[in-house]
Amino acid sequence: MIYNGIKIDNTFAEAFNMKASRIIVTADNLKWAKHACDSFTGFATSVIACGIEAGIEKQLKSSETPDNRPGYSILLFSMSRSQLEKQLEVRVGQCILTCPTTAIFSGMVGEDVIPLGKNLRYFGDGYQISKKIQDRRFWRIPVMDGEFLCEESTARVSAIGGGNFLVLSTNRKSCLSACETAINAIKNQPNIITPFPGGVVRSGSKVGSKYKALIASTNDAFCPTLKSITKSTLPANVNCVMEIVINGLTFDDINEAIKTSIQSISKMKIKKDIVAISAGNYGGKLGQYHFHLRKVMK
Amino acid sequence: MNPVILKLKKKIKYRIDMSFLSNAYKDASKLSSQIISYGNKQFKVKELFSIKGSDIKNIIIKSSVDLMDNIGKGLNNINITVHGNVGYSFGEQMLSGKLILYGNALDYAASGIKGGSIFIYGNSGDYTGGKTNHGNIGIVDGFLYVKGNIGNNSIERMRRGNVIIEGNIGDYACNDMLSGTIIIKGKIGKIFAEGMKRGTIFTKDKKVVKEYARSNDAEYNFTKFYFKEISNVISKKIFLENKNLIRYYGNTNSSNLSEVFLFKL
């Protein structure tokens, strides 16, 4: 299939069931809210070793936040509830509580709740104050710049992680440029995040390794440097491959994000350098959700 | 479905116990045939009230008078709107749902509520949001808004929840408060907030803070947020800004961990 001058491979992206939650971080100004969020979402690229995958969903105006201050919403994804709870608590404690002027709120409503400030309140050493407004409880924890306000719990929902596509290019410069354009195109789309640095991955992985200790290793079928010695899937003129991984709350959110991203690449001048758009999968046996690129782009 | 509308068929001269409205009826016909006492006789509801509509979870009472007691008593997941005055124990020990009153209430309104929201767009009598007339427990949880004034012994033994009084509050109010948040925009009577343990009070009356130490002038994330949330609940913008607030925390009585925000209008 050729979409607007770009070849779309007949393959699919394989994605997994995950658990997700949304939190809202506010501060006196965007600068400090960003510091807190960058810290919170740092080292949260892949569940393989980070515990969770997290990213800034979008920037929020003062009128959109619970306390009329600017902020950001963050989406967190994890494979299990316990890991999500643990990482949320640890990261809020170390990255949001510590950051001047911040406050944290739940960004989701649901019946399945997980603790947000429930255990963090003990940092107040008995001076913490509880406030309940309608059905939501908040904790005011005294800190050196005043008070840290945090909601007791947030909701948890089922979500999808690992939606992806690969950009196959003749050179690295064009490949990176195409990925940057794709990320820019979806940066304001709600309900999705791209957890990797800048939204782009260069170390796509396959399951397993020749070394017993590793559960994942380099995806040699897509490594241009190994074309001549492995069972490569790359055409001869491909010299660089980068991947964009998208986690979303629903199938449609990811579907839309993949479509928008590829559309934005197809409008670029450097599309002549893009050999094809492909996707990463594990043969369809591991993931519950399949994003067939040609169906997505129809 | 249209809300059930109750209207008195004729002027009443004896008190009526309206707590039957809080029962979970299957449909409006069951409500119509409910037996209630009036004077020394028993009647069906439809003999005293004209009843229209079918949505049993939303009830409107028109031409209410202050002889109608216990409206919304123990209410659970039902919304009742009342036009006119009501008698004693309006919304007493309510569990959930919403009660709106466009009129005045007699004593024990919102006493011992455990959840839900009560809006009184008028005045309310003694023991409003206080102890029930047969118990020793005040507001356990929930939301109370009164546009007018409230009487003596109000908001006693409050444990949780939010109370907003736009008018004045009588004597012996807010005593033995365990926790919760109270905003009082008007004047305060004598003997106020005695035996308070925790909780937050917003007031402009300086006599309240006599025994408190002045806390800090730091920004309060909480207040900004709190007023926005409360404004949403009462659909009306709350007036307070951080710059107009002075926080008092730390009482001469060491077991008192309550805080008072003094505001200027």
C-alpha cells in the first residue's frame, strides 16, 4: 500500500493490556510544574526495567486545573496494579512532594481507586490535615514552603500499551526529522503518551536473548548494521530505523495517533528518504491488540 | 421521567411527619397509597396531597408550610426540592442525595447528617447542623449551605464535611467540633467554638482568634482550591482571596489543633 507517496508495510503493531492512571500536577507557574513532571516521568520509558511507562499528556491552563494554577496532566501505564500503586507512591513522594509550590490531584474518576496521597500523608508527622469535599478526600501536608496539597486517591482504568510504528529511512537525519514531525503532530492529542525520550526509540527490542539473564535484546531484524549477517527484514537501501511507541487509554486513541503521525510524515518534503513505514510485533501471540497499519491508514 | 410533585390539597392545622418521603418506593402509586398520620386519624398520602409525575427519585414539594416535619429525614439517594417553609428536623441524619429548600426551616435542620448535600435558601432555627434531638452526634459528613441566618447551638460536634453560612450564626455554635470545615460570612454569637479539637473555620470575627497564635502569611494552595470546589458545589463564586486571609493555628489549649482563617471582606 502506498499512502500519499509513502509505502505502508503489510504488518501490524502488537500492543498489550495495561493499567493506567492520570494525575494532574499544578504549581505556582508552569516552570515549576514542568520541573516536577519531568522529574516524575524521568526513567519511566519502559516497563521492562522502569516499573511504569509515564509521560506528560498535555499542558493545562489555570482554568482547567482544580486549584486555578497552571499545570500538566500525566498518564502512567503499568502491567500490574501493584506496580502502578508502588511507582505512583514513590514517584509522587520523591518528585512532586519535593518540588516547590506543587500540588497533585487525581485526573480520573472511576470505581477502581489506587492510593495517591493516602500513605504520603504520614510525611506530615501528625500535623497533616484531612479535608473532604463531597466524595473526594484531600491531604494538606505541612512543608517548608507552606503546604503540599494532594488528593487521597486516584482512579485506575484498563488501557493499552505498546502501540507502535517504525520509520524506515535511507539516512538518519531524515528518519529523526520524520519522527520529530510525527511526535509534534500528536503531542496535543488527549489520552495518549509517547513514553520514550522525545517520543522516539532507537533500540527496538525482541523477546529473549542468547544470554539467559536478559528478557529482551536488540531487534536484529531491524538493525541496519546487521543486514548482511542476520535474517534482516530491511530493504537494501534502509540505513536507519526509528520507532514511535504510543500508549493510550483506548484502542481508538492509539489508532488515531498512529494515523495522525503517519499522515504528518507523508506531508513532509523529505518523504522521498522514507523507504517504508512498518511496525513491531511478536508474531501476534503475545499482545491482545493488533494495529494493522493498512487498516489504520484506510 | 417527570419528577414527582406534591402539593397540599387544603390548608393543614396539625403537624405532619413527612419522613415517609425518604422511603424507597417502587413507583409513584406506592407513594400515593402510603398511610400517614394526621391529627388523630390516618390518611393515604393522596388524600392530603395532589401527586403528579413518576420519577420517585426526584421529588418537588410545592406550598410547603412549617407544620411539615422530618422532610428528608434519613434520606438516601433521593433529591427533594421544597418551595415554602418547613418544620423541624429537615434532612436530619440524611445519608445521601440532595435537599434544596426555598424557604425557612425550624430547629434541627441538617442535624447529624452523614452525607449528601443540603441547600437552605432562607433562615434556619436552632440546632442547625447540630446534634439530633435524640442523640449526641453532629454532622458526620456531608455538605450544608445556608443563605440566611441560623440559630443557637448550631453545628455542634461536627466531625467531617463542609458548612457554609452566608448569614449570622447564633450563640453556642460550633462547640466540641472534631473536624470539618465551616465558612461563616456573617456575625457570630457568644460562646463560639468551645472545646474544638481539629477542623477549619473561616470567619471575619476577630474574637474567635483571641486564644490562637498567628501562623504564617505563606500562600495556601489549599484555600485557592477549596474555594473553587465549594463555588462549584453551590454554583456561586466564593469571595475569598489568599491575600485577604490570615491563618491562626496553635491554641493556648494544647489539645486544640484547629485552625482559623480570618478574612476581610
